[in-house]
Amino acid sequence: MAPVGIDIPSFATSQLSLLASELAAETSQTALLLSTHSPRTLSRAGLAITHLILSSQCTGIGGKNVLELEQDNAVGGEELGEHGIRVGDIVRVGQQPKGGEKKIERKSIEDKGLEGVVVRVGPKVVQVALDKEGDEGDGLGGRLWV
């Protein structure tokens, strides 16, 4: 029996539409989790890494700014602990809200984060390549979370 030909343009179109719907579903799920749970709760579930500091910043492949984040020594322990962040994950790096801040202040802090892609995950560091070329980690200070 002869193999049946596949219409490449229709296959590509269907795959792109499936990817777009998957991205929309994951974006809405992430927004829901971020709006309903604290960074500490997300960290316990393995969806976030908290208590990070910016240890270095360099230019990576394609001229992207790469942030190297490591555990804050004041918190204790050099290693990042258990988490589910992997290479290729799209993440947001932002200042970690303090416990005594009001909900409105937390929302403004969370909106100021920088988005990027995880390029390396080690036991002690996480490297994130920032998406936009103009993004730099200069505005990030204090404790951060991914």
C-alpha cells in the first residue's frame, strides 16, 4: 500500500494553532496562580525560587542579557533547594514582595519584573536570558524571585 501524502501547510497551521492555545492556557493558569498564592506557597510547590540575589550579569548568545541568580547568604544554605524550574522555561524575575506590604504595593512590584528564558540551572545558580534587548537587571535590587 502506498503511503498517504500529508498536506504540509495544513499540518503546520494546525500545529501552530495548537501551540497558541497551549500557550494561552498556560499563561492564564500562571496568572491565576500568581494572583491567588504567595511566593512562599509557590516555592513550596516547586513553582518558584525565592530569596535570590543578582550575582552577575553578562551578555550571552545573540546579544541577550543573562542574569545569574544565586541564593541569598542571609537566608542560609548555598544551594537553591528543590524546585521545578528547568532549562527553557519562560520565567519572570522580580523583586520579592515583603510580608508586610499591602496587596496594591505587591501588585506594582510584581508588574515590574523582567521576563526571560532559563538557560542554565545548577545546584547553586540559575541563569536567565532576558527576552527584550533593552532589558537589563539594573532595576533589580534586594531579594529576587523567579
